[in-house]
Amino acid sequence: MTVRVDDVASGRRARRALVRMAAVLVALCSLTAGCSSAGEEMRVVWDTPADRKAEETGNGAWLSGDTLVRSRFDAVRGYSAPTGKRSWEYVPPGRSAVCHATADTTNSVLVLTRDGKGTSASGKSEVCATAVALDMKTGREIWQAPLSPTGSGLHRLQPYQVSAGSGIAVLLTKDELHAVDVRTGKARWKASLPKGCVPGRIMVAEHQVAALLACGGTDNPWGDKIPQDAELHAAAFAPATGALLWSTPLGGRTVIPWDTRAEFVSADPLVVAASQSGDSDSGAYFSFGGNGRPNPPIDFSGPYGKIQPHRRLGAAVDGSRLYTVTFHPVRNSRVDAYRLTTFDLASGELLWGGTVDDDRLDRCHPYHILPQDGKLTVLTAVPRDSGCGLYVLDAATGERRGGHTFPEGDDLPDTVFTYKDWLIGARYRSFSAPEKPFTAYERR
């Protein structure tokens, strides 16, 4: 006898009907934009408790050995990667806040900048004037160093004063670049800056320390530290000695003003995303070979679409390619197209992607790109309920190699770390609502 529930046949015929219905849905999904899938859903291994909402300073997340670290404006916390349990916490003294954080994960040291002497942001003379190094395994403070507060009008050039990696921390003090041992804080070198240049952004890599410099200029009626007509230069220094390896104008024959919006995408190879002037939409990715020779710029707008201002730093670089997200408005559609696009750094030429029809991600919108070992891990979203998630592509060809979706209802991670057989999602950029700092996922 067949039992009927809500006028739907149960038993063998019902199962056959469900199979047929699923097949129809799969076919429909393949023909529409409303259904796509990165792959099988991952299983949650552990979750950390949610934090309260953050502010837009001091945010970041890292994996060092078996320790996960998350930095916020009000605290830095360490978690056990095997279990997700909190193992330590560092809270800056008084009302001071964490301004910026950088990590040398190989040597397990996080270096942050905070307000000096425990003051709050109202103590302007002490804002972000102290560098503090923490052991990432224990949270123990291992050294401190004073920094020079950023001068008036220089925040665009000098938004932060420290970068760590390859066994050193490079500090910006008194318009000089000083390197200290990342574990002990002992002085290592002072950089040989080109004459007439003021250092700005810095980024440490294994084979070179990259820096942006404001150089030259004669228009200085008010006696400012930097003449109004100074221009941006890119420079590289030897990590072991601080010797200048090379320095060259950022834009080549095109002058890039010193106070334009310019930020590192990569230190080695050295790649900078820079506006033509100020915050203008026009600009390009500027990159350099190992000897400082400029490569052809990759414009923010071209036949491959437009690279929007808020997505320019979402680009990623491996040894020879730049991966970024281009925008294409689509007529008669509520959903515009965002396409993963890849360029050759040496020539500036488009390799793959860059058109509306060249869709590698099932119409999902990429928001974070992680190149490693010849593969691209791409985090995607929008529309949230359409199976968007994590895609794995071949970096050279863009061909799909695999993918997974995140469990329904989970906040999307800002980045992911590979830990043994798991993926660990880290969240640190939400400033509007509480979210879980880390979640470990098992790929089925």
C-alpha cells in the first residue's frame, strides 16, 4: 500500500519523482544565472565565538605554525589552529588603540603600532608612535620601539610606519628607514635613501624591501617637508644591509604626484596601484623587474573592463602574473558582471579573462584572490544563495580545478588559510556587525 502525506505519494514512486525533479532543476540551473555551484559544501570542524563589531584600524589575520592570530583596534588574540580555542590575548594599555599590524609568520612575530604611553587618540602627539612586537605563539611582548608620528599632510604618503618579514622589522623614524631584528628588536641597518627623497609606504619581502619615496621638486614656498611638485618614486633595498638596490620614478615618463593614492599590491615583484593624481579614477598598476626596469603599466580601464577603486587592492601577484577583478556593466540586467582577469607583468598583455563572456566563476563575484603553487584560490559571493563559494583555478590557464561552498548561513571569510587537511576562514573586515574570527572547514 502506498501512504500519501499532503497528497504526495511516498515510497518508491516518490523517490523516483524527487530524482526526476532534481534532474530538471540541475538542467534549469545550467541555463540560468540564478543557480551555480562552486562545488560540494564544506563541513564545519570548529568555530570561534563571535567578536563584537570592530573599528577600521589594526585589522588583520595570520596563521603561524599552529597558531591563528587576529588583530583588532582594541586587542590582538591568538587561537589554537587544531581546536579553535583562544590561547592568549594582548590588550593595549589604557585607552590606546592598535593602529596597524604586520606579521613575520615564518619567525612567529607580529609587530603592531599603537598610541604611545597608553593615551587615547585625543593625545595627538602620541598617536601611533609606538611599535610593539608580540610573540605569536604566546602573545608575550618581546620589544618596543618609538616611532615618529606622521607629520601634518603626510598621511597619504606615510599611513603606517612599520612592515615585518624575512627576520626584520623596518621602522619609519625621523624620515629614515631603520631595520631591527624581528625577534630581539636590536638594530640591523639604516637604509641608504636617495638624496632629496622622503620615505613613505614600506613593504618587506624575502629578497627586497620595497618603498615609495617622495623625491625632488622645487615648489616649496611654505618650507614644507616635501615640495608641492615632488613626485613618487619606487625603490628597493637589500634586506640584509639596507643598501639601495634601485630607485626610479613610479610612472616612468608620466609624473605621479607624491600625494596621490598609491598602495602596494606586492613587494617582490614590486607592484603598485596608483591613481594618476589624487583620488582620480584614472591610473594603473605599475610594476618593475628585478633590476628596477619598469614594465608596461596596466591601466585601470581598457578593453578588458574597468578596475574599480575599491577593488584595486584586491589584486594579487605571483612571480609573473597580475590577477585582478574587472567590472562590466550589463544592459537590461540587475546584476553587473565582475570577471577574473589576468595580465602578464613583463608585457602588460591580457592573458585570460577580461570579457563578459569569459566567465570562470559561474557568474559569482570574486572578492579575494590567493595564488599559490601554480593555482588560484578565489573567494566569491553575490548572489549569496546561488552556490558561490571557493573556486580553485589553474593560474596559467584559468581552467577550473575544483571548488567548495561554505555552509549556508556562515559569514563569508575575508581570507582562508590551509592547515593540514582543513581550510580555515578568517574574518576581520566587518565594521557593522559581530562575526566569528575563525572557522575551520573540512573539505569533503
